[in-house]
Amino acid sequence: MNPTSRTSDNMIEELLNLHRSTNDFPRTTAKAQEMLAKAAEVLIQEAFRRAGECALKTGETHVTKEHFYKILYELILDFCV
């Protein structure tokens, strides 16, 4: 496991624990958390890739939040289907 995955696992666990305190969120297994962390990692990598492509298409060398806004709707739809 690489350091990024461990950080992602910790972040996912902390996010899940925020909802557990209200007892509104079911418990998850370590494998489920691992899968969720991997899905989040893939989503983030794809968001950066698409935002970078968007910046290049407009002739810019830096990715800004506006580039993320432009790709966000399509990215969400692609990951929901």
C-alpha cells in the first residue's frame, strides 16, 4: 500500500466517523472503507486530469477552480452512471 492510500483510508474513516456520532450512518468494514477510498482516489485523479485538459484547451498553464467548475457536472454524471 502506498502512502497516498493510507492517507485516503484515514480521511475516509474520519469522514465516516463524522456521521457515526449521530447514529445515522451504518458501520462499514475495513474492505468497504478500502473500496470507498479507492473510488475517491480515482474520482479525484480524474477531476484533476479533466481540469488540466480544460485549462490546456483555453491556453492556460495553471488549473483554477473555474476549470473544476466547468468539468464538475460531467464528472459527476460519469461517475453516477
